[in-house]
Amino acid sequence: MNTKPNSINPIVTHRVQPMGFLKVAAISGLVTVVAVGLAYDQKATEYKPPVSIPNVTPSTYTVDALTLTSETSGKAVIKLDSFLVLVSFDFESHPDSYGVSGSEFTAVDITNLAIEKITDVNGQEWNDFTDYNDHRMINQVIVGYIERNKLVEAAQ
């Protein structure tokens, strides 16, 4: 036989030591944790209250007075934040229900809204500064006021 009994075969004689890999992984993990711990600023963050930006703060809308001048129109005084807004509006009414018997009511839809005058609480007049969202919300509070107080009745 021509085989040498003490041949160097790396598969047979040199095993990979699993403990060596674990030692390297543990040491590199420890170094990473120490580096992150030293780099972290441990000073507590200071509380800063949120800034209120006027364009983001929601407005409040309430009906101060409302009169119906005819069967399809009316006038209202709406309190928009600290301003009084005099509006005139046209509306349509129609019977509606929630789909079950006994839930019939008169639904109201605003078809036209006009801003007549805007004053502050001291009576000083202002130019019209309302936008689409203000008009939409004014329509909703007027409709809610008319339906809640049952100011109109639709013909069945």
C-alpha cells in the first residue's frame, strides 16, 4: 500500500472549532453594545408643548339666531370662533327616513349660502375671510339646527 498513515488531510486533521466562532461573535457583540452605550446621549429630552398653528386649529361654529324668511330661504347669525357671521341661505326640504318604519323625518339641503356681513364681538366689520371648509360647516350647523328644531315640514 502506498498510503502514508500520517498524511496531512485537512478534512481529517484540521477541524473547525465551533467555540472559536462563538467567541468572535460574543466579542463583536460586546464591542457593539459598548459603542452604542457610549454614543447614546443619556440626558433626558426636554418637554416642549405642541405649537398651536391657527390654520390647523379647528374652528367652532354655533347658530346664534336663525329665521326663515320664506318656505325656501332664511337668514342666520353664525358664531365662527370670536366672529359673528350674518348669512342668508336657500334650502330645499324633502321627506326622508332611515329605512325602518317610524323613522321618517324632513331632510334639509342648503342650495345657496351667501355671507352678508362679518363682525367681531365689538361690532367692527371685517372682510370675508371664510373658505370652503367654513361654508361647508356653516351649511351643516344650519341644517342641523333646522332639522333638530323641526322648523320645516316636507309635503309627503
